[in-house]
Amino acid sequence: MEKRIGVVGIVVEDISNASKVNGILHDYANIVVGRMGVPYKDRGISIISIIVDGSMDQISAMTGKLGKLDNISVKTALTKV
């Protein structure tokens, strides 16, 4: 199983979904290398960046679950190898 390293950017537009986001990230803690969250209070949003190291299947499963949440935007950039 080939592993990749990358960054996942998450924009939380509705803070009431924060616990769902955290739950998903907890479920995939084994591929999370680091995490930085920044609350942007002036705009009423939070931005989270996640460094991941895992298989494409693991990363895709995590981002897919995050992307299904309402008012959550997710983008991923991964190494090619």
C-alpha cells in the first residue's frame, strides 16, 4: 500500500459542525501528522490545515466524509510519490 504525504485544508463555515469535523479527524488520527486550526472570528469561520501521511484510500475516505458535511469545504494537495 503506497503512502503519500500532503495537506488537507478545511474551511468550517458553520461552527455547529465543528464537533462532527473533530470526530472524523479523531477517527483518522493514525494518518494525521499535525494539525493547525485558526478561528477567524471576524468572518465567523474556522480554517483547519491537516498534514497527512497515509494511503490514498485512507486520505480519500477521510476527506470524503468531511466533504459530505454541510457548510464544510475541503481541498487536498498530495505528493505524487
